[in-house]
Amino acid sequence: LNVGVIGCGYWGPNLVRSMVETNRCDQIFCCDRSKTALAKVVRRFPCVCPVERMDDMIDRCDAVVVATPVMTHYEIAKTILLRGKAVLVEKPLAISCTQARELMELADANNATLMVGHTFVYSPPVRKVKEYIRTGIVGDIYFVSSSRVNLGIHQKDINVLWDLAPHDLSILLYWLGDNPCRVSAIGRACVGALPDVANIHYYFPSGILANLEISWLAPSKLRRTVVVGSRSMLIYDDTNVTEKVKLYDKGVDLKTPESFGEYQLSYRTGEIVAPNLDGTEPLLLEANHFLDCVETGAQPETDGQMGLDVVLALEAASHSMRSGGRFVEIDYSSAPVPELMLEERRIA
Amino acid sequence: LNVGVIGCGYWGPNLVRSMVETNRCDQIFCCDRSKTALAKVVRRFPCVCPVERMDDMIDRCDAVVVATPVMTHYEIAKTILLRGKAVLVEKPLAISCTQARELMELADANNATLMVGHTFVYSPPVRKVKEYIRTGIVGDIYFVSSSRVNLGIHQKDINVLWDLAPHDLSILLYWLGDNPCRVSAIGRACVGALPDVANIHYYFPSGILANLEISWLAPSKLRRTVVVGSRSMLIYDDTNVTEKVKLYDKGVDLKTPESFGEYQLSYRTGEIVAPNLDGTEPLLLEANHFLDCVETGAQPETDGQMGLDVVLALEAASHSMRSGGRFVEIDYSSAPVPELMLEERRIA
Amino acid sequence: LNVGVIGCGYWGPNLVRSMVETNRCDQIFCCDRSKTALAKVVRRFPCVCPVERMDDMIDRCDAVVVATPVMTHYEIAKTILLRGKAVLVEKPLAISCTQARELMELADANNATLMVGHTFVYSPPVRKVKEYIRTGIVGDIYFVSSSRVNLGIHQKDINVLWDLAPHDLSILLYWLGDNPCRVSAIGRACVGALPDVANIHYYFPSGILANLEISWLAPSKLRRTVVVGSRSMLIYDDTNVTEKVKLYDKGVDLKTPESFGEYQLSYRTGEIVAPNLDGTEPLLLEANHFLDCVETGAQPETDGQMGLDVVLALEAASHSMRSGGRFVEIDYSSAPVPELMLEERRIA
Amino acid sequence: LNVGVIGCGYWGPNLVRSMVETNRCDQIFCCDRSKTALAKVVRRFPCVCPVERMDDMIDRCDAVVVATPVMTHYEIAKTILLRGKAVLVEKPLAISCTQARELMELADANNATLMVGHTFVYSPPVRKVKEYIRTGIVGDIYFVSSSRVNLGIHQKDINVLWDLAPHDLSILLYWLGDNPCRVSAIGRACVGALPDVANIHYYFPSGILANLEISWLAPSKLRRTVVVGSRSMLIYDDTNVTEKVKLYDKGVDLKTPESFGEYQLSYRTGEIVAPNLDGTEPLLLEANHFLDCVETGAQPETDGQMGLDVVLALEAASHSMRSGGRFVEIDYSSAPVPELMLEERRIA
């Protein structure tokens, strides 16, 4: 396989590294307008072949990874798909659902693989939680509450919502196997011109609430998601080195009243289990999954549809935040769900 | 001083204990309809005199503490104020702002002390944070984010909002010296009929956002409030035994661009300080403050006005939650601010 | 049952409270030379009958609890046992093994119950660890390492070894079902005249090492014991509110070399489990166990033999510490083990 | 500067990386008997020149880094020093003080720089603690207690003492500016033939006690050192990402008795400060310091003398551990301290 990586700024070199570590690529190309950026990558990975013009590279590749600024995702991915080549686009897939939908259609029309780099979906703790949900250990999910905050780098082209929420959204969609139908979001531009803190409430058709707290301004780093279900509760804390997932055998049960009278609640507190998790780097798992899909033609787990669903949810949250927090319904009508969905995304 | 405590259920005995521990009461009465409850209190505090009928007691007291269910606060406090006696009402002051406002007016008319049991305002960590804010160490506050969650006792007469949010609201009002002007709240009744999880966004006239996450359903207890300001950030974590308050010399500064061009950000990370805090129990500090006010006629820090302000904010949040999260403006027009406010509440 | 508590200083009132909470005593007496101390107890527990002279009380009691300074344990317990009354002596049982042995013999001769207040043996986390060890989950124990440090109160009559090590020793003896045969201890008197920090190494006949770090001088409180076995490892952390015991499915296995060559090690890392633990206060469990033994004549789990074994281990550690850390063999020859030992203490 | 790195096994490649990152080397050579190891290094660092025979390389270098197994340090360092080239030897410097002393003498005789890779001495948290000690904030040090435990890799050629204790010893010697005079150590070979857990007590002439707990067998990783002084206490926890050093304004003061009577203690608890620390990787700081010394001829902070002092302390601990824990005096008589010591090492 010949693989190209377009964009060698902040994140691109990590994708180059992952491709190198798969040991499955015959040739890896990297492409960037900046000669300095290219030289830096080649110094670190001498086996990689630098290319300045994207067009020269695409034809020599079986698959291309796009790690350029969000604004350019659509144009670049379109160019690649039109040539029938597989593409892995960094998250979010595009800056509008119109763009995202067009990319999906192009992938279909050209019979080319379209995958979105929602890396967390491939991370062992996130998959373990999915397993707990799928096997019924968690029961019916009541709500999800997530904090992704840190004194992080203020982006200049996208606000905190488009920067951080794609992570949580891809995790939510993967876990719940469903899309939110309604959103309200508030935010504030504390420093600079773009919102750097935001709170987002997503409603799912099943009644599940999801609350996302995201921020580039926080005294201490949080990467913590709580899932509360009818049978157990769990915490996924990505900053915890040894106990990223903790399952709590805890809950409240409503007893049907024996006589005509008040309901009774019984509280349950059982053991806490931190499962052992595979230590493989999620980015390497993602890279291998992409190469698998390129080779076999299989649909990626984080396919164009998931990429689109995330963009739809982001777009609606943006509208809500701009209007000061009013509710926005998320319209999937013009996003016909393809006949065959991935089994994984159907379950929960 | 003769002091009576009405209501000897879950919380009342703690107030009896605090009054005993002040060592300032000549006689302490306790009153409850349940003889069992009375007997239990007397067994624990043999110096306390049990009374079954409230009316008998009030006349023999200089001050009365009301620790009955919320629904009854108004009627009982009214009775006490009409007799010109000082009253300390448990939080929230009442179940409507109409009731709360009437109690305030009664207190004025009868020249009687009205205090609300917003205990956290008297707790050393909360006061230390106020000091940091007042002295300018925190700078302009951007936002406050708070989590008060636990597998807690599901109340049967009030929902999680009226049960837990009074704590955070009293703290916010005390710290910010201001009232929120707008609120949106969402919640869900996961177990039982009343909402047991909620997320509330308060907007302050100054632009400050406050996000409150409250829940009776959570795998692990959180009592954590983050304040992010322009000069520093802090965490108040009430579950931390030795470092309840941590001040982070951290922030982002916006540099005015020298030339016509992009703004530049500079990140600052300095030392973290956990101040030493007085270990006195907040409830004892509250009890002493109440007795001080009774003796001197001073206005309590958590006076009727604060009690009313909290009820106004709760009521508005309730309206928003019932309507599925739409924005509700908080109307203070019929709540004329008294000419003399406490110096403390004016500063920030 | 009529129960007396002698000594109403720092710890005695807690024992009075426990006895009250058992709800099994007809009459509880308390005895102290200080009228102030007595008055304080009676104010808190009005049902308790104060007595100034010990002798008056003993005859009216079925059982007596001794919570006086360590130096006086022997004389007081002797007086009680000679009258054939059951006695619960605070830890350590006595200040020498000669005294402890004599008390054991007196108990036997007078057919009276002798129990020592090694409370931790009754605490749910300590018992859960015992269960893990007994059922073989931990495998063969390699070593135990414990830290019991805090900026604690400097005692004036006993050093840190006699103050804190009895806790760890009783836990060790209970868990291992065995007594150490050898000890080396070092310490230093940093502030004041008595050693306030110490490190003790105990050797058990089975090869198990136990390292105890104890200190009245430490920046942050530690109550942490690690047990490393051939099949799993565990941490007992008494400062952790929700996860006092954590069992780690972790270890190293030595593979027998297939050919003539080097041994191979395989590392195993599995899940971590924090079991749910009964929340009952250990002191109440201890009080009930004492009353059970008084009523049924059963041998207490923390009987005179365990009390003696702890004193023997303390005495040997004292000798070692005084000599600057040289090894001291612990001689059990003159401590004939009684024919019938508790089943519990035989197992491990 | 031309720099060579001998030994490209587990640790060597990290030293190659550091040398690359200094951007100060004209040419970097790497040398290993294994062609596979060499190829791996070159793949990662294509600018590095691989060499199979050490002798060919040394003459082309100004300075050589030795990262081979401990047993070979002496022979290799000797070869380098005899050719008058600067050498940085990984810790521990040698396996006996005779070897270490000879290397020191060779360095002197050949006027060549000899530095030992005690990396922790260059790490920002360790240097911050040194600053606290030097400036008197800690006061007189009473004791140091350290835990360096983990389910770590069982070495095959050295036991846990020679593997892990060099870290703590170099830190201790740097902080205290003094060498221990006496040691007792115990250990156990739980898995395999070599001791994999050990406890070491070092005594310093000033009365300071240091307790080192080291282990390759532990359920959770600890890298925690506590320093207790007369004026304050501190914790250096290298596993803590954001608060590696915490200074506690805590202590006990002994008041001189006013009258003929008992001493009085007063306890002090003040604020806790976590200083901001430079985030530079210690290994890069070490590499730059080595190159500085090579260029200027300055004496390294972790010079041959410190390397020797660490080996002396290890050797004595080994003797004690082999004898089951008896005390061993550490003899410095044949280790004449050079006339000029580093200012830094004299202070404390």
C-alpha cells in the first residue's frame, strides 16, 4: 500500500508516525506547502517521501490521510475521492452538513472508502464502555455527563465547540447507537474573539440527556465522562493512568408499592471494578482499521455517515450557541440513512 | 437567650446540637409533632426541653429555628415573625417568591431578625474564595462551573433542584455579590416522579456564566466548584479533606497586537496554593452568627433578601425546567432592594 | 448486662458511646478520678451513671472496659479479673509481656473473659482482606508494607512505637495467623524526648517480611497497607472513603525453563476490584463482640493471647530500637500457646 | 562536538535522542555489538552514524556516553579515559568502589571529564527541593522517607537494590550534601533468584535518617519521597503530573517550659504550595550539562566523586542485605575527598 499524508502541521506528524508503525505501507508520502514542515517530518522519519504538490502525490497513493485545517477538508477530500482513492479525513469531517453530505455521496459514487478520524472510537476504554452498554450491564441509560476541559491551546480558526465537541459526540454516537434530536448550547468568548468555554445539552429520542462541558480555560485537566444507567453507573476518566474505566454496581430501584400508597426506593451499592485494558495507542488502532478497510473494501466504523452525524450535531449546537442558547431541533430528513448501517451502530 | 428548634426530623437535631455547642443559650426547646422524634433528641441532649405544641414554645423563646419540611416554612416563620421573635429558617426560605417576599416584609414590620440557613456562606473555604475574589486575586470572573452530585437520598416533596441548588445559589450570590438575570435548566426524572438530575445555566448581568450540575444519581460524590477569572483560577472541592481550596496562578493573556494583525495569546502557569483553613464546623459558625444578630440587632449575612434572591432564582429555574429548558428572565422588579444592603453583598 | 468504663479521657468516651449504641446494657457506669471528665461524659450521655471510685463500680458490673493510660492497664485489669469479672482492655494490653502473661493466667484462673481492644481486627476492610487471604486469592504472601503516619498528637508517656504499632501488629497477626520471630527497628526522637518516627521490620517464620513505617510527623496522613502475594496484590487504604480495599489481579510468574537455561518471567495485569464493605463502625462491632463473649463465655477474637503476642512483638521492637536497630529474636518459649486456639487464628 | 553512545539496548536510544535534541553535536555515533540494535537506532535517527567496533569510534569522538550493562561500565569507561576522552557513564558508575575509585583517578590523571548519569539530580522537581533545603525553608531535616515501587521489569544481572537505589541515593546525596555513615538493609527474592524487594535505612552523621523502600513488585506505582524538617515538610511525587513538589507549612514546635515542668508542644498547619516547575526533560538537561562540562572543562555536578559515593553506599547496603540486615559502617577513609568540591555539594 502507498499512503499519503496531507498536512504536516500540529497533528499530521502523528498520523505519519502511526502509518510508519503499522509496518504495512510500501511507501509513505507527506505533503505540505511549508518546506520547513516537510523537512522536519523527514528528519524524524527518513523513510517518508516529501511532496510539495498534492496533485502529484494523490495518483501515486492508494489511500490519503487529510490533516489540514478544517476549512480545507472538503476541497481536499473531494479532490481525492473524485480520483477514486480512499481517504481518512481528520475530525470534524467538514464545516457544514452540506459539505459532509456531498463527500459521502462522492465516496459512494466513486466506490471509494471515506473514513473520519474519530480516534476515540478506537480507544480501548471507549470500546470497553460500549461492551458494558451492549451487554446490558449498564441497563437503560439515564444520562451522560462529560467534562473535557484544560488550559488548552486557543485555536484561531474554530471555536471550542468545533475543536473539542467532536470527540465527545463521536463517543456518544458510538455508545448510544443513536443521534441526538435536539440541542441547546451556551458559550462565552472569555479571551479573544471565539467562544472558549461552552456547555451543551443534547437530547436523544430515547430520552437520554447528555451534558458536555468543554473549555480551553480550566485550572486542571478533566477528561471525564459519567454514564448513569438503570443497572449500574460508570466513569471513563482518560487522565487516570491505571483505572480509565470504573464500573460501579450502584443504583436506585423503584419498588412497586404493595398497597395504594407511596413508592419505595431501595439503594444498592456494590463493588467497583476497573477492567484491564489493552494498552495499544488508539491512533495505531485507527490507522490499522483504515488500512484494513482500504484493503478489504469494508465500511469503516467511523464512516462518512458518522462524520456527517457529528457535523449535524455540531452545526445545530453552533446555531443554538449563536442564539444565546435556544433549543435547536436537529434535522436528519435530508440525510437519508443508508440502507446498510454497521451492525455496531445499530445495537445499543 | 432562650432558643427553640421546630422540626426534629433529619436536619433539626443538627441545629439543636449547634445551639448546644454555642454554650450561649439559657434554655433550648425542641418541638415536633412526633413524640418519638422528641424523645430521641432529648436522649441525646438531656438539657433540651421538649415541647409538643409550637405555640406554647414561641412565647418563651427569644429566637426560633425552623427545620421543618419546605412546604411549611412560610406558615411557621410567619407565626414567629408576627410575634416579633427572631427566626432562622432552613433553606430554601419558602416555595415561592411571593411567600419569601411576605416574610421579608413581616420581618421589617415587626422589627424581627430573619435569617436563612444558607450554611455554606459561613464555611471557611467558601469565605476564603470570597476573599480571593474581593481582593482582586481572581480578577474578572469569566465563569463558574459546579458539580454537586452523589447517589443521594431522593426527596419526596421537592425535586433535586430545590434540594441541592440552594447551596450553590447562595454560594454564587455571596461570591459574586450579584443576582442572575436569566436561566435555562433541564432535568430528568430518572427514578420516581420528580426530576433527580438537572443542569442549570445562570447568566449574570456582568456576563458571568454559571453552570450547575446537580444530581441524586452519580457513581461518585462530587462537591466541586471551579471559578475561572482573568487573573487566576481556583477549585473549591468540599470532598477534599486537606485542600478544599486550591488557587491556580494560571491564565491566558491577550496581547494587543503591535501592528495591524492577529492578536497574540500568552499562557501563564504558576504555583498552586492550598490555603490553611479554619476547621470550625460551618453550622456552629452559622448558629453563632444568628445569636449575634439576635443580640445586637445586626442584619444577618444570609438575610431575608438573600433568601428571597435564592427563591427567585430557583423559581425561574423551575419554570425553565418545566418548559423543557427554554430561557427564563428573572424578574426582580417587584423585589425592591432595601436601601441598606450589607456591605459584604455590595463589594465584588 | 451492667457495664463499666474506667477512664474518661481522650478515648474512653468513645467506648461509652459504643456501649450506649449497642442498646444491650441495662446500666452503664463510667469512672474517672477527674470530676470534670465525668461531668462531660454525663452531659453527653445522660443515661450513664458516674462513679468516682473504681472499687464501688466493679462489683455492680458484669463487665468492665479499661481505657486508662497504658501504664495502669495491668493493675486495673488485675483487680477486675481477680473479682471474676469480664474485662476489655484498651491496646496495648500491658507494658511488658510479664504483665500481659499474668493477666492471661488470671483470666484463666478466674474463668473470666479477657479481651483486648484491637479494634481494627473488627473493621470490615481488615476482615475483607483476611477473607481474600484465607480463600487463597492472594496466594502465598511475599511481603506486607504499611505506612501509618500523620502530624499526630505526640503522646507523653509512650513513644510512637507503642502508640501506633499495636494497630498494625494486630492486623498482621490476624491476617497471617502467625507471629513474627525476629525484628529490627530504628527510630528517632525528632521533637521532644521520645521517638516520634520509627521503621520496623518484622520477619515471620514463613519468610514473610513486614515493614511498618510509623510517625507522628508527616505532611499528609497515610493509613496504607500493601500486601503482595504470589497470585494477587492488594492495598488497604483506610483514608479512602469509597475504596478502602483494592484487589489487583497482578503478578509475575516464574516459568520453569524448558531447556537448560535462564528462567523466564511472565507479567500479568488484570482487573482491579474494590469490594463493597459493610459501613458499620468497627468500635460498635467490637463492643458487640465483647458483650457476646461475656454472655456466651466464648473466647474473644482479640483475646489475651493476641494481646500478649502484640506486647511481645512491641517489646522486642523496643529493644531493637534502643540498641540502634540490631536484630532481636522474639522468644515465645515462656508463652505456651493454650491448647485451644481460635479457629480464625489457625487458618491462614 | 563529536559524541559517541556505546550500548543501544533499552536505555541507550534515549541518550542518543537527547544528544540529537541538544542540537550541539556535529556528529553522533552509536555503537553496539548487535546489528539489529544499531539498525533500529539508525531508522529512528537517520543522522546518527552506526559503528560496530568501539575502538574505531572513540578516537573520532570528543566525548562518549556509556549505556552498556553495569558489569561492563568499568572496562569501557577505563578504555575511554585512558585515551583522554570525556565520558558520561550510566548509573551506577561501577559494581565496586575499587572500580569506581580507579575510574576517578584515571579521569584526574588523564585530565578527562568523568560524569555519571544520575539524571534525577538534573530534574526540575529535585532541584526545587534542593532550593527549599538550601534556603532554609525546610529547616533542619529530621528524616527522609522514600518509596520507589512498581510492578517493574525484573533485571537479570543486578538486584533491585542496584537497579533502583542509585536514583534515591543520588537525590539524597544532592539534597543533603552529605554521605551516609551507616546502613542496614533487608530484602527478599520473592520471584526468581535475586532480591526484588528491599528496605534500606541510611544514617547520616548529622542524625538524619533515610528510609528507602524499593520494589519490583507492587500493585501501584509509587515515586514518592517525603522530607520532614524542623520548619516545614515536603512531598516530592514524581507520578503527579501537575504537583510534583508540595511544600507543607506544617510542624511541631517544642516550647521551652516556663516553669520547672513538662515541655509543651505547639502544632502548626499552614498553607500548601505546589511550585511551578520547568517542564524540560531531565535527560536533555543532563545531556546539555555534560556537553557544557566537555566544552569548558568544568566539573560535572554528578561527577566521579558522587558516582563513587553512590557505589560505596550501595556496596554497604548489599553487604547488610546479604547478612540479613545487620548494620554496616560505610568507610570513606580510602576515598580522600578532593580538595575542591563543588560548591553545590558543600552547602546544606
